[in-house]
Amino acid sequence: MNMFDLSGKVALVTGASYGIGYAIASGMAKAGAKIVFNDINQELVDKGLAAYAADGIEAKGYVCDVTDEEAVNALVAKIEEEVGVIDILVNNAGIIKRIPMCDMSAADFRKVIDVDLNAPFIVSKAVIPSMIKKGHGKIINICSMMSELGRETVSAYAAAKGGLKMLTRNICSEYGEHNIQCNGIGPGYIETPQTAPLRERQPDGSRHPFDQFIISKTPAARWGKTDDLVGPAVFLASDASNFVNGHILYVDGGILAYIGKQP
Ligand code: NAP
Ligand code: GCO
């Protein structure tokens, strides 16, 4: 079972002050990894550091906007100097804007693409050279149900996450010969701040219509929890997945396999 041990590995998880990134980073820490994370401002980084410390995890946090290539290159150089070469990268940072496409500005569309697709390119490009020198590396891109499906109001997000699926496959294709495995995790609908608007109780105390819809579309009949993603992430970060490459591991309670319950 040592194949799942991450001891001696440095893991960078982007946007990991809370939410899915925090859970994945915490799980990797418990598997032995040294955790490094970034977030968009010092307040969030401090919030994350306090949370990791409360969980007994010694993490290092840095302020960095993942869309800023110069800042990302400086961050990776600083991590390599202060912590060590990054063995595991989780491209987790992401945003969503839920706006009907014809009402969405090009600027809003570009912003989502910038964070959810351009940034994983930028950060992966920054860490791959040292992974090649070291002779191994793991890149895990946090994809989505929207890597496979569309729905109203999430055109930019679906385009980005669909692109992220193919960027995952291309990094696999281009760098697999250097013993770098690049895979994706496709979470289903997970209880985090990002999906909180879809789960808000209605004024009459009833469940949000979208909440009820997702329950009917999920064989597990529940929203996912961030902890549901930890095992899959540790697997893809570990030696247990050294011959798994270009794969999107959907952790969705069965949504993609299911036509949905008859009303
Ligand atoms: P979240 O709660 O909104 O957290 C996203 C994190 O990324 C936040 O800390 C956020 O900081 C950070 N971030 C955003 N833009 C950034 C930037 N430019 N530079 C650095 N950090 C940035 O989201 P989540 O639900 O945990 O989702 C994490 C990832 O999983 C995202 O890629 C999301 O698309 C994906 N995902 C989520 C679900 C779900 O159901 N929740 C399902 C599938 C996939 P701020 O607070 O400043 O924005
Ligand atoms: C939405 C949700 C989804 C989830 C996730 C599903 O508005 O449909 O935010 O996009 O965030 O990506 O996998």
C-alpha cells in the first residue's frame, strides 16, 4: 500500500484556501505530501493557513493570481527555493459566472476562460521543466460535469472545462515520455461556496429547485462533499497511477451514467 504514500513530495494546489482545493491539499498532506497553496489575496491565504494549522497541517501559502504569468513564474521559482521542486500540481483555482450566453459580455466570457483554462496552461508550463529535470511529475486538472455536458447560463465555464479536458490529454501526449502523468478529476455537484447559490433554501423554507433537480439526476441521491474527492486525488498524485495518463476521473455519484429519475 506504500504506492499511495506521498511522503517527500511537494504538492502545489492552486486556490486552496477553502473548498475543493483545501480538501484535496489536506488529504495529500495526510498522505505525506508537503503542501503549498496560493490564493488571490493575503486575507484568503491567511484564512487558509489558519485552517490548515487547525487541522494540524503545516502548509505554506502565497498570494498569486494564477492568470498572471509573470507572477506564476515568480511563485514557482520562490517555491522551488523555499520548499523544493514541485512534484504534484493540482490546477484547482476556478471561477464561474452564471449568465445566459446572449446576455454575457465578452469580457466576462474571457475572464472565466482566463482563470479556468488559461491559468492551468500557465501554471503547468511553469512547473513542467523542473518535473522533466527531476524525472517525474503529476499534474491534476480539476475539470467538471461541464467538461462533458452543457446547461443554461454556464457557456463560458463549459467551454473552459471542456478545453481543460483536452489540455489534460495534450499535456499527457506531449510530456508522458518524461514520466509526467497529467489527469483530470471531474467532480459532480459538490457542496462548496461556488455552488451555494444553487442550494439556498427558498423563502418558504423549501429546497432550491436546482437542489432538487441535482438530487434527481444523481444516482447517489445527494450532493458531493469535498472529502469525496480526496481519495481520487491522492490516487492520481501517487505512484499507484504511474500508468494512468490523460484520463478524466469523474467523481460524480453516477450523474454521467444516469438519464435521471422519471418525474
Ligand atoms: P470555490 O469555492 O469558488 O474556490 C475556488 C478557489 O479558487 C477560491 O479560493 C478562489 O479565490 C480561488 N481563485 C479564483 N480565482 C483565482 C485566481 N485568479 N488566482 C488564484 N486563486 C483563484 O470553488 P470550488 O467549488 O472549491 O471549486 C474548485 C474547483 O473545482 C474549480 O476549478 C471549480 O470549477 C471546480 N469544480 C467545482 C465543482 C463544485 O460543484 N463545487 C464541481 C466541479 C468542478 P476567491 O475566493 O478569491 O475567488
Ligand atoms: C453549475 C455548477 C456546476 C458545478 C460543477 C459541476 O452552475 O452548473 O456550478 O458547474 O460547479 O462544475 O461539475
